[in-house]
Amino acid sequence: MTNNEDEITRLKNEVEALKKELLLKEAENEKLKKVNDDIFSSTSWKITKPLRILSNKK
């Protein structure tokens, strides 16, 4: 193979690796969004809202 062909192969492999990493990050992001939604919809989060508002006014 020529140097150009080697570089093309290397770049294609890098693109594939980055695509896989992106899929993993997107899945992790969705998981964290769910955790965040669960927290914000929890009873304890709703009950402590006045305390958070007061503490932010200082």
C-alpha cells in the first residue's frame, strides 16, 4: 500500500472508533437525563423547593 492508502485506512478506522464512542456517549447522556428527570420529579425535590429559593437569595 502507498502512504496515501495507509492514511485513508487509518482515518476510516478512526472515524469508526469515533462513531462507536459517540453512540456510547449518547446512551450515557440518555441515562443521565433519566436520572435527572427522576430527581426533579421526586417528592423530596418538590418539598425542598422553598429552601432552595431562599438559599439562592443570599
